[in-house]
Amino acid sequence: MVLAVRFKSREKAKPPSRMARIILLAALACGGVVHAQESVREPEDLSPSVAPIEQETTTQIAPDCVEPPPLVSLQDYNGPLKKTVGLFARELERKSVRPPHYKPGLMLCSLDLKDKVFLFARDTFNPVTFIASGFFAGLDQAQNRDPTFGQGSAGYAKRFGASFVDQASFKFFRDFAYPAIFSEDPRYYRLGQGQNRRRLLHAVSHVVVARRDNGNRMFNFSEWLGTMSVVALSNAYHPGNQRGFAPAATQVGYGLVEDIGLDVLREFWPETARKLKLPFRAEPSAGDFDTRPAAR
């Protein structure tokens, strides 16, 4: 499982590595139905004389919001193999949340500008990004993509740098830049219950439908504009890229299909983790939530 997006030159045939990753994502996303519940810690009682007034005022200003539970620590994965899987699992879970359904008006706390910056930094400077950059650079070296980079250690270093910039720029546009411009939440909202078909359609629809910072639905600007921006930018440092509308549209299409596969995997990751006997971010009980007034 590789959590990265690359935009390389497209040659006469479809790159087998891209198709293999899409098939792998689809295979890993198969799972059953899980019914999990989320709940929230009730606000502490204030003094009897002022509590009703202050609670009513808070309700009029904005409803409470809840923070999602923390990621599973890497130390909770036993053994080197499970720890390796845990690196990729944490990458999936970092951008996966499940909205609360047990209390009317309750919503997930939105990400402010600082949170989006941190999300971009954590997604970019983590072991998975460097592992993926090395893997893709090796594939490109073997297939002699961007032949002007040459071969040997110098050619590999250039391909590694180009692959890293591919991923970093994609995460910059997807996690920070366009979400900040359009007040968009870059996270995937997991459905987490119901029929598998409904959950599958929910995951696939995320490529078109995203959430605003206030929880309302909106067009997924960051998905489309971010993908197109990276494709255009990659021509500046990939001398082997084919120019023109058709090659660019092909690269955008591959990027969208790969993101759909990742969202399907995010939706069914709890079931996949159970089958593999891996820890995962479970749905918490009432006392596990941190609550605070939702920002407008």
C-alpha cells in the first residue's frame, strides 16, 4: 500500500506501477459492516445560579463541537511488520474522521489555518513520504523515465527529488492552499455504518463532494484544482513529461482514480484492521471526547 500521488510522463503504454497501486487499493478496501457509536463528554456544571443562562447563551452562539480521538501510537503496533503497516495506517487515519450522530446539532471541530498548516507538514515530512519517494524513484530509474536525469546514483538522486516534490506539492495544494482559500475541510468524513454499497458510494463521491469548515457539503475544489495544479507544476521539473491537453488530462484522471481508491480504503479501514488484527482508532465512548464551542 503506497499513500502518495505522482505525476510523471506518460509513455505509449499505461505505467504498470500506477495500475498495480489502484488494483491494490481496491483489494485492500474490501470489508464488512461495522456499527460504531461516538459520544461526547457533557460540559461541567457551573454554579446553579448562572449555569442555565450561560448554557443557553452558548447554544445561541454556536453548537458544541468535538475533537476526533487521537491517532493510534506507533508503539501500539507489535512487531516490525505491524509497525511498518502502522506507518501507512496512520497516514490513512490522519485525514479520516467520523462525524458524531448521537446528539442533534453536534459537529466535528473545524480545522483553522494553523491546523491545516500542521496537517500539510505532518503529511509531507513523515517516513511514508520518503519511503514512497525512494520507491517511485527506483521505478522511474528502472524504466528510464526522464532520461535527461541519466542513470547511476546521480540520476537516482534527481528522480528522488522530483518524486518528493510531486508529493509535497500535491499535499500543499490539497491539505493547505485550496482548503484555506475555499474554507474547505481537507479530511475524509467516514460514514462507518450501513450497507457496504452505500458506504462505497459515499467514499467514491468524495472526489466531488467535500465538507466546508462548518460541516456543510460543497464541491471538492481542492481535489480537482489541487490535482490540476500539480500536473501543471510538474512540467517544470520533469523534462520528460509530454506536453499538451491530452497527456495532462490523463495524469489528472489517474490522480483522481487513485484518490478514490484511498478514500474507499479509509472508509473500510476499521474492518480491514480488525481482520489483520491491527489496532485502529476506535469509536470512543462519552467520556473520551473533548468538547468546545464550535467556531463560526
